[in-house]
Amino acid sequence: MKAIINGKLVTLNGVIENKVLVFNEIIQHIQTEVPIDCDVIDAKGMYIAPGLIDVHVHGSCGADTMDQTTEAIKLMSAGIAKNGVTSFLPTTMTMSPKDIYGALDVVRECMGQLLNGAKVLGAHMEGPFINRIYKGAQPEQYVIKPSYEFIKDYTDVIRLVSYAPEMDEDYSFTKDVKEKTDITLSIGHTNATYDQAKEAFSLGCSHVTHLFNAMTPLNHREPGVVGASLTSDVFTELIADTIHVNKQLFQFVLDNKGKEKIVLITDSMRAGCMKDGQYDLGGQPVVVKDGAARLESGNLAGSVLTLNKAIYNFLQNTNATVAEVIHMASLNPATSIGVSNRKGSLEIGKDADIAIFDEEMNCYLSIVEGREVYNQLD
């Protein structure tokens, strides 16, 4: 048994002090005294938070999900754990079926492994079911219409699918996924109208991929997917790097979505945690400069954001509390993909996924199901 003392505990009811968090593989107690025979961890006055969950991350530390190797997933896992991420969905992109299946096979393999970092909960399949008009950094030649047949052998791996519902004939893919699987559907890279998006929501789509980016914008006569998202009770991703979305809009999103429906993500590509320079995404050359990753065309190509930095950026530009914003990167994503019964908050009986952050959200300790995977406290 272990106990974390001398910290500010981030709970569902806010930040509390003078409490001891007791855990082994799961959280056992939150109490005032340290139990006998416990290994004690001193949080040194910092925040003791639930481990973060990144449901949209393509790569980091020089590795990418589409590398299709366990080594790449392990590099990502260890790298993002240094930012307080304790579980994640390695995210694929629009490429050939062979490449997508190869990546999903590797994710399936890693789901069953104890990694030296964040736990793999499954995959986020972003594409190939997108609209070419809003392809962003997704290679156009591999775009296809939504097809349940395409994913049927991987429903045990895929937890989240981003797709363009207007490309889904009679919404048959939407209906099949909701009827036959537990996969969360997310609207993204889409030219859908407001009404088409609302129809998808009514059929069970419950998530929106990187709000504002690669979708029909908010217009006073055609509110688009942005308008549909802001007026519907669906989870909505936000890349809070201040590049993908102007920081002046963070409060606007918070006011319209509410603290329980925003999901902070990174959309990080392999240059995450790396220096500026030349990289690639889906075989396309990418230049990273001044914190922005762009294709030669100038299109943004994912980000180099870290999830703890996203929390800090959102805190600096909204009136949300520390506890509320941390839960946007832990409990909210856990709820969206159906794992909040065991992940996402510091509650008794849940997995001991814990991170310690200072006031600027720098991470000093990451614990995954009771195991220390990153420690800079000493």
C-alpha cells in the first residue's frame, strides 16, 4: 500500500487539502491519517490529480501510431507519461486499409501489455471515413465512405471513430456502430450541415473531433457542425494550443459547452516533445516551427501540444477552476469513451491513475494502476 501526503487533492468537488490518498492498484481511501506500513510519497504542496487521458494523439517523441510497431507505441506511452498522461488512444489516420489494419493490430497487441508509461485503452480511428473538402492533413487518395464492414474485425480495439456523417448513406454506418458495438462516434473532417450533424447526434453520435478545425464553421444562416456541437449535449474536443483555436474563444466554448462536455486533446504528431525541424505525417513532409506543425501547403498537421500544457493554456484564458479543467482532460474523455467506471477521477474503487502537477501544470509524478512510471519528485 502507498500513500500520497502533503498535496492539494483534485476531486470532483474541487481541490481539498490535508488529506491522504491511499492506494495500491486501485484507490483505497481518502483520509486524514497515514496508515501503518504504507510507503509515503510527499507531494510537496503540489496538485494530486487524476491521471490524464488523451483520446486523440497520433504520435510523440519521434514515434507515430502509423509506424505500426510496438516500439512506436511504447515510445509514445513513456513520452506522454512525463506530461501526466496515464492512458491514451493511439490515433490512426487516413491511409491504405493495409496500413490502418497494421496499426490497429499493433494497438490490440499493446492493449494487453504492461507498458513503461501510459496505458493503451484502444484506438481512435480518425479517417478514412472523412470528406475530402475538409481533409486537413489527411491524404486524399485513401478517403472512402463510412463502412461497418471495414471496421467489423476491429470492434474490440477501436474505441472512437471520427467520420463525416454526410458521407454515410442513410446513416447506415452510424446505426450499425451504435447497434452492434460500444464504439463512440465522433463527427470530424466533415462538410456536414447543421441538420446533418444534428441527425447524427440523434442517432447516437456523441462526440465532435477538434472543434472548429476541419469542419463547417459557425454561420448565422448555416450554423454548421460548429453550431450543432455548441447547441447539443455532446462531448467536444478542443486543441488548446492557442494555434488551432484562438485563445479568446476558450471562454466562449466553455460558456456554451459547459465544463462537463469539453474534452481537451493534443492531436499531437511524432514531433511532440521534440525540437523544431523536419518530420512527417502519413508519409507527408511536415515542418515544425515555433510550436506549429504544418504541411508544405501550409495546412496544420496535428500539433506538438502536450496535454498538461493544454490544461495550463485553458486555465490561463477562462474562469474555470483547476479541478474543472483537469477533469476536461481526465474524467470527460473517460466518460466519452465509456471507461469512467474505472478511470478519470480520484474516487475510491477506481484505478490508481494519478499525476502530480505544480501550479504551471508541469508533471512530477505519473502513476498507472498503482505503478510509478515517471518520477521527478526528488
